[in-house]
Amino acid sequence: MNMDNLTINTLRILSAEAVEKANSGHPGLPLGAAPMAYTLWGKVMNHDSKNPNWINRDRFILSAGHGSALLYSLLHVFDYGITKEDLENFRQIDSKTPGHPEYRHTVGVETTTGPLGQGLANSVGMAMAEAHLAATFNTENEKIIDHYTYVICGDGDMMEGVGYEATSLAGTLGLGKLIVLYDSNSITIEGGTDLAFREDVMKRFDAQGWETFEVEDGNDVEKIYEMITKAKKNLDKPSLIKITTEIGFGSPSKQGKSAAHGAPLGADDLKGTKEYFNWTEEDFVVPKDVKTHMEKVIANGHKSFKDWEKLYEGYKKNNPELAKKFESYFNLELPMDYLESDEFWNFDKGVSTRVASGMIINRLSEKLPNLIGGSADLAPSNNTYMKNREDFSKENYKGTNLRFGVREHAMAAAINGLYLHGGLRPYGGTFFIFSDYMKPSMRLSALMELPVTYILTHDSIGVGEDGPTHQPIEQSAMLRALPNFNLFRPCDARETAAAWYSSLTSKKTPTGLALTRQDLPLLEGTGKDAIRGGYIVKKEKAELQMILLASGSEVQLVYEVADLLEAKGIGTRVVSMPCFSLFEKQSKEYKEEVLPKSITKRLAVEAGSELGWYKYVGLDGDVIAMEGFGASGPGEELFKKFGFTVENVLEKALKL
């Protein structure tokens, strides 16, 4: 047996053994897709296990994340630090080999995958990042950013809507360094793909502007290598290589069947599989010949890194200022002097918080060159456009204004990919209501600890005439319930600056900015303290008897009511609560200072769901919120219709 096939079979058997020992997992994909994975990792990709974070490494994404045993076997054989014991602990608590690949958890995993289509969409963001950074930093003789993004995906990835959106965008942008290997095994959990999926995927990708190739035998390493090599030559189009495989290849009873997808082979079938491949090694043992072979392959990868390192040393000597800028990008340096300055925090007048955000973005565009972002076809409404910057397009990868089109889900996934690549600070904007479309990707932002920024405008019934289809109600509660996610709903321009400050300085938490369509006044007492999530914006004059809490546009409302209550001799405090999650991170002493337990007369006001507010008002308090969907009509009239008036808030407060 030649060494390529022996190494491929090693990957197959290690994967099947890991699933068997865990009594849980997906052996079918590793058995079928090991040849394409080995060809990619062993013959094509530039990567170095000694320097897994090498800036110019080729990126690899296993979008079909359920096949994680294959990825861990690759990381083991390629010496990325995954040990025999790690494979034996596949899918066990606190192991380095969780059920689906997890970014930050396992060295060599570029992104968290498992929800199908997400990895494919992340890859588009990574390829966008490579194209932009290459256009920004490469010189005629020194290409310090010059790598590919490779994906292995399956039939399920091809069915998911986020994949459709993302590949359409990739074709439009002509991302020629994106190459997708499509593991076409024609099997899903329920049976053959023809039960629910009969389209011609190749024609779809042709129509989307991709170059397409086909390998009819998934075990033909030479043909797979040939097609990848051809794909690499076309830098004007992304490439899809359809590779026909058999799920569970080598399994006596499960090859080509859905039974191979999501359950262990079983002891007898695993034994038969080993016999099929003439496998005689002990469990989880890599043959000596494979180890020797892999030492040479790994050494080649390390040589690629050393060659690049030498190239970069010359680059620094020849282009010192550009190199300094390059390193500032990848270190994600911030202009902290500017972020602490009056220029960043000051505003002349009240404006809608979406306009305030747009002003801040354009201020930042002068100070933060690696800021990159855009909107899902709503830039004029979301105020996401950087006026002094060019558009990112197939014709101009230097641009930093991103045009995502009407593709909210792909936008959010691509933003994750842009950040994962390194060197850039991405943001994306849409209407708050369409966070529903983005939720799966936003959840992965939080899970992967990616401090990206989501701009979510038109945040309440203040949307007005567009009606209930476009008026967020439960979205705030949804994102507040998401672990490791900061939803910031600012009440004026200064709090919007605080939201941006919080997002930019965040290390591992994504931020959503829920912003108004309507103008809001600048309120006395607002400012940088908003980064604490909740703070006193208006202190009581008389002895404290009542606390009014609100976020966003409703803060001005309770501000007015507080004056009326003070006039009646009721000492009233106004607390702005722009971000629940940040407030929860404050000390017990600070929270007691803002919301003393002794004051039980509390009223919260928000034009959204009441969920979450009772934690702060308690059983003796009350909440004025939306109890159903909104309606179509002018925004000011809708606030009156649904009880967000001075009169109603005052009446409720007095009843307490």
C-alpha cells in the first residue's frame, strides 16, 4: 500500500475508533471524506503545526462539523497537539475533542461549526479578509498576505439557506482564493438526498459566478489534487469541487447508508472495517511508516512558515511604515487617546441614535483604519456607510464599505469570518427586527467569543408606519437571554458613544446596538458611565422613595415623569439601563448603590417585551411594556396608543 493510502486509512480508523469509544458521533463522513481531507492538508495547504496562528496560513473549515472526528484525527497526525488520549476522550467533558469543532477550545480549529451552512458562510468572510488585507499590504515584490481558504462541506451545508446567501455573495465578489470541496455522498439522516434535495448543485454554483469542477471517485487522490490545483489558478472566481463519495466507506454493513451518519459502527462492523483496510494496529495507534512520512510532510509545512518569515523580515526593512501598520492591524490596536477624548464623546444636539452611530462610525473611520463593515442593503437607514472610504468590491478589494445585499444571515456569518481571519474589526447593520434572521450567527459570535458589532436600527414601535412586521417586540429579550452577548439600547447620542466604546474595547463579547429611528434629546446626566450597563442619570431631590428604570427612547419619558413626581414631594431616581449584561458584571456594592434594596417602589418602562425587567423592579414593582405586537401608524401616535405617555407612566407610578 502506498503511503498516501496508508495515511488516509489511518485517519479513517482513528476517527471510527474515537466514535466507537465515545459510543457517540458521526463515523460516516470521516470514512468517506478522508482522502480529500488528506490531499488538502498533506499536499496542498500551507500550514505549520509549530506555528498554528501563522498569519499567512491557509485556512481550513470543516463546515460539516459533525465529522469532527476527522478533523481531530488530522490534528493528531499533523502534530497540532491532539494526543492519542485526546482522541480516546472524544466527546467527553472537558476534553480537547468536543462533539463539534470549537474555536478557542482546540488548537487548529479555525471556527466553530456544527450548525450546517455556518462554516461555509464563515469562509466567505475569511476570503474577504484575505482579499482586503492583500490589497492593502502587499507590494509588487512582497506578497505577505497570499493564502487560500478551503472548506469541506456536505449535502446538508448545500441545503441550508445561509449557504445559498453566502455563496451568492462570494460569486458576486469574485473571491478566487475560496475553494470549497463538496463531499457529495447523497445521504442525509432520513435517507437518500433525493427525498428532499434534487437540484443540480453544479449549475447553481455556475449561476452564482463560481468555477466548478468534479471528481467522480472520492478515493482518487490524484484527481482530487489535480482539481484543487486547477481551482487555485483561477483568481477571478471562487471554486466548487464536487467530489462523489460513499458515506461510511469500508464499513461492511453501513457503507452508502444513512445508518453510517450519526451512530457508532458497532464493534462487529468496526472490526469488519479494519479488515477491509487490512488494519492490524492496536486501537488509536498510528503506524510507524505513517509517522515517518508525516515528519516529512510536517517539515515541509514548517519550511513554508520559515520562508514567509524571511519574506516578512525583508518586507519590514523595505516598508517600515507599512509593516508597522500591518502589525497594528493584527494586534487590533485601538486609538485609546481618541476614545477617551471629548471629540469622541461630544455632540452638539439630540439626534436619533442611528444617526449618532453613523456619526461615530465616520469619526472612527478617520482613526481606525482596520474598521470594516456595512449593511444588508440598508446603509442609508442604518447609517453604516463610511463617507471617506471606498466600497469593497470585485474591482476594488481595498475598500472597507461592505455591500452585503439583502443577505442578513450571510452577513452575520461573514462578519464572524472576517474577525476570525484576524487583522480586522468588522461590523454589520440591519433593522433590529431582522436579528431574527441573524440569530444563529449571532449566537456563534457569542459562543466563539468574537467581539464583533451588530448595528440594529429601528428598535421599537417607533418604526411607525411600516407596522408590526417591522417593529421589534421580543428581540431585546431574545438577545439579552443570549450568554456572552451585550445588547446595548442607548437613550441618546452620548450613550451611543458609550455603546461603541464598550464594543471596541470588548475582548471576547459581541455587542448589539439597538438604535432608534426617531430623534432623541441629549439628556443631562448621560455619558461614559453607561458602559457600566446601568447607572443613575437623574438623582432624586427629595428623600428617595421611587426608582424609574428605562432604556433607549423611554428614558426621556421617565425623565419627565420624575420631575412631576418630585413636584408632588416623591423623591424619584431615574436609572438608565442600556445594557443588562454589563450591569450584571458590576460589583454588588455598585448595584446596591444604583438600586438600593430598601426602595421597592420601582417602575420600568420599555417599548418591548417585559421579560427581564422584573429582576430589577421586584415583586412590588411594575413594568410598562408591550403586551402584544405593534401596529401601523405614525410612531408618535403608536407610543400614545400603547401607553408610553407621561400621563400613563405617572398614573402607574402613583399607584405604587
